[in-house]
Amino acid sequence: MEVLLQQIINGLVLGSMYALIALGYTMVYGIISLINFAHGEVLMVGALTSWTIIGWMQQAMPGTPGWLILLISLLIAFVVCGALNFAIEKIAYRPLRNSPRLAPLITAIGMSLLLQTLAMIIWKPNYKPYPTLLPAEPFQFGGAVITVTQLFILGATAVSLSVLMWLVNYTKLGRAMRATAENPRVAALMGVRPDTVISATFIIGAVLAALAGVMYASNYGTVQHTMGFLPGLKAFTAAVFGGIGNLGGAVLGGILLGLIESIGAGYIGPLTGNVLGSQYSDIFAFIVLIFVLTLRPSGLLGERVADRA
Amino acid sequence: MKSNKRVNFLVVAAVLLVLPLVLQQGGNAWVRILDMSLLYVLLALGLNIVVGYAGLLDLGYVAFFAVGAYMFALLGSPHLAEAFPFIAAAFPEGLHLPIWATIPAAAAVAGLFGVLLGAPTLKLRGDYLAIVTLGFGEIIRVFLNNLDRPVNLTNGPKGINQIDSMKFFGLDLGKTNHFFGFEIPSVSMYYYLFLALVIVSVIICHRLAHSRIGRAWMAIREDEIAAKAMGINTRNLKLLAFGMGATFGGVSGSMFAAFQGFVSPESFSLMESIMIVAMVVLGGIGHLPGVILGALLLAALPEVLRYVAGPLQAMTDGRLDSAILRQLLIALAMIVIMLMRPRGLWPSPDHGKMPVESIKS
């Protein structure tokens, strides 16, 4: 029982990170129907930027409380990632908006590779320990353990999701975003500037990715230039799982995927008599994805039929 | 005009035949690059059937390459005999089946996997399909990495070695052969084998594109609903496209296994799938000369540059080593070429009209 509770907590933590990343994918996809393959790399840049800032601050001003350092590094990561994703869209996606559908996908993959390579050159390829800045003393919770970092992750996810929902549903920008997602041409006729809206979407997505990156780094304690790839891939799976283009779906898909992965990894060993171990946990996401798409091709909450023949 | 074409053809043929003999003067490494480029051409041609003709974006193509390579490796190495006593009892020397058994087996199993992947994804289109195929590629790689227990089938991350080289008609491509007093090393022998395979594949692909099946694939690519309305059995044809593409992958995989003598899951990462897609798309999707150009460019150019990277590495105190430089160049090529020429370097003249034009000429 304790194992189950522990795996649920871990799953929720993992799932909220997936949800934050998946939102970036789903917003971009909703508006310009593009898989932004470089999204996972934005996460990685966010984590590495914050790692650099933290290292620098700990040297330059010792004695600063850990949460303050984390907050400042987080804010700087927001700015860096926002600017980066803005630039990516402007350079690699905007000129190709009316090209064959595969062209922007290839530039997206190219961007992802480019960012990974540049990060490897800038930060060197080794694994770097990410310092624990929040109190390391964990809470006991019905036999399971939850760390302060994990609580911070859950809290920050809840806050940022509420802010995002408010932004999309109750502000002028949010209305413009929804209008552009519905039909960019008509939205433009109504006085919305699609380019501005698309840029704003990329920046918001990047901020969420940077947040997720810092969370990921604090939770696992290491950063490296390839760290963005797998979470990015799984978060995209989560977005498809929930129904791509649908914000609520991305959150639901992310959290469900986190739970499935974590519970699955905890139980696959005993259930199969240790024939299959937790090293298979990385493929749960894809197996779930294949099942969901076979049974319900538009995802859990997706309404639109994926029909762009 | 016509004789001009024939002269061109003869010149190209002569250059292709002599090329390895010239390059091997500079060392076998250069011929190796050539061999790998030809393998990539083979893979790109196979993927072109799926992506270019049928319009199904497959980001997990390397899985079929892996299946073919492992199949060949299992049937042509001592590994299975070491892992399973009953096989060791039957084949005390280890399983060393002739290539007439291993290559068809590799092709068939890969083709079967292609259909297996195709079946559940028939309803999906575009990006959904891309992500499912990507996931499939990862699943295969994870299994290859972990199937060393409970039974040691793939030998895990260590991979399988001591794979037989290509042997046929008393010819062993793994050794240096002598013809008419010429000494032809193993890499050059493989070059001729791969070249022959590429030529056969080009002919198959060309004929396919202009056949009833090829035209049906293109109809599905352009508008699936309309194609269905015209009486095309879209389900079977899509499965056929997956199966055919995968078979090409499987054959290339067995070539790769024999050529390297060693396979491990590392060679079949997602990066490889992406490279192959990039070759097809950068070259000119659905257009054979374009695909070949794309494959040669992306496979050979970075390898060649690897040899001039030494000074650069010294200049940047080791940060820019050859592997990083190669990755950087591929990434930049993908972005820049797409921005300059969104339809590829050498795109097909006009989609629907291709067969008609060729009849006229």
C-alpha cells in the first residue's frame, strides 16, 4: 500500500512536469499545426541556464537563501527561454508558414539538434550536479515520503496552470489566441495580429518549459544537454493523449501519463516475476499512445477529427 | 541528344566503378564512407516509398533497419548457439546460415514488423502517425537494449559481434580478394555489392512509382478521401507501403550487420531515423534523384569534414571535436536548406503529372 501511495506521489510530480511541457506543445500545435520538436530543448536550455546562474550566485554572494537563488535563476531562465523560443519561431518557422507541411517539421527537428549541439559546446557534455536549494528534509505522509522540492513542483504547477487558464479564457490576448487557433484568416480580419499572437504563444510555451526544466533538474539533481529530449517526447505523447490543441487535455494527458509511468514502473517487476523490469518504463508512454490513438484517434478530450487530407 | 545521354550514362557508370579503386589509394576509410553513404541511399530509397509515395510520415524507420540487422546477426553469428544449449547441440559451430536464408529472413521479418506497425496506425494521419512511429522506433530500441534477460536474445547493450561477412558463390566479401592481379580489399567489395543493390532498388522504385500501385499511393498522398472514392483500397495499399518500406530497411539492415560484423542498439537511435527522414525531405520528397542526392549529401559530407576538423578542434581547445562538428553541420543543413528550398534540393517536377511526362519522353 505504501508503495502504491509513493508511486502515486511520484507519478503526480512527474505528471505535472509533463503537463507543463505538454501545454507548450499543444498551444503551438493548436495555432499553427506544427510539432515544435525544439520544445524539449527549450526546457534543457532553461535548466542549464538556471544551473549556471545558481552556480554563479552561490559563488558571488554566499549566504543568500536557497529559495531566493532558485527564484532568481528561474526568472532569468524564463527570460532566456522566452527570447530563445521567440527567435526560433521567427527564424525557423515563420518563413515556412505556407510551405509543404513537412518543411517546418524538418526545420523543427534541425533546431532541436542545433540547440542540443550548441548546448553541448557551451556547457560541455558531462552530467552536472544540480544543487538542492530547498530544504532536503522530507515529509512523512501515510508511509510515503514527499520532499519539499516535490511539494514545490506540485504547487508551482497548480499556480501556473491557474494563471494560464485565466490568461487564455479571460484576457484579450487569450481571446485572440483562441480566435487564431480557430481560424487565423478570419481572426486577422477581426483585427487580431496572427504574428503577434503566435509569438506570444511561443513565449508562453517557453516560460512553461523553463519552469518544467528547473523542476526536472531540481527533482532529479542532474543537468545535461540531452535532458530535454525524453521529457519532450513524452510530453508530446501526453498532449496527443489528451487531444492535441486542447489545454485541459494536455494537463489531463500529462498527469495520467505520469501516473501510468510511475505506477507501471513500480509494479511491472513483481507482476511479471521480474522478467520485465523498470527499465521498460520509458516505453509505457508509447504503448499507451498507440492504444489511445487506435481506440480514440483524436485523444481523450479532443473534439476535432484529425482530418487534414 | 540521345547519344549524348548514352555518353553521360557511360561516364557515370565508369566513374562509379573506378571510384573505390581510386579512393582506396588514400586509405580504406574513404571507401568506408562511400559504403556507408550507399547504405544510407538504400535506406532513404526505402523510406521514400513510405513518406514520398504514400505520404505517411514515418519517424521510426530505423526500427526496421534494426530488425533486419539483428535478424541477420542472430542467424549468422555464434551468439544464439552460446545462449541456447539446444541450438548449440544442433549447430556446434554456431548458427552460420548462408545469406540465401538470412537476407530473405531479415527482409521478411522486417516487412512483417512494417505491417504490424501499419495495422494499428491506419486511421492516423500526419503528425499523429509521426509520433506513433517515433514511439515504435523507441520501443524496438528499448527491447533490443533489454532482451538479454530472461533469455539472452539480443545480448543487451553489448550487442552481437562475430557476424558472418557476405559469402556467396565462393566469394567472401569479408576478405581481400584478387582479380586479374588486382588486389581488392573488403571495403571495395562491399562497395560493389551496395552499388548493385542501390541500382536494383532505384529500378524497383522507379517502376513502382509508375505502376498502378505507385499511382494509387500518390493518390492517397494527395487526397485520401478522393482516392477511396475512386475505388482504391486505401487500407491494403497503406499496409503495402509500410511493408515494402520496411523490407528495404530490413535488407539494408542485413547489409549493415554483415559489413560491420557487429550490431548494437546504439546504431539504431532516433537520431538515425531523423537523419533518414531528413535525407528524403531535403533531397526532394518522392523524387528519386533528389532522394539519392539528399542521402549522399547528408551521409558523406559530414564524414568528409570529419577529416578536416582536426585543426578546428585544436583551435577551440577540444570543444569542437569532429562528432560535434558533424552534428552541427547536419542541424544547420536541415534548417538552411528547408528555409531556402522548402520543397527540397531537387524536387519532383510536378506531383500528379510524373507518369505522363515520362511516357512522352
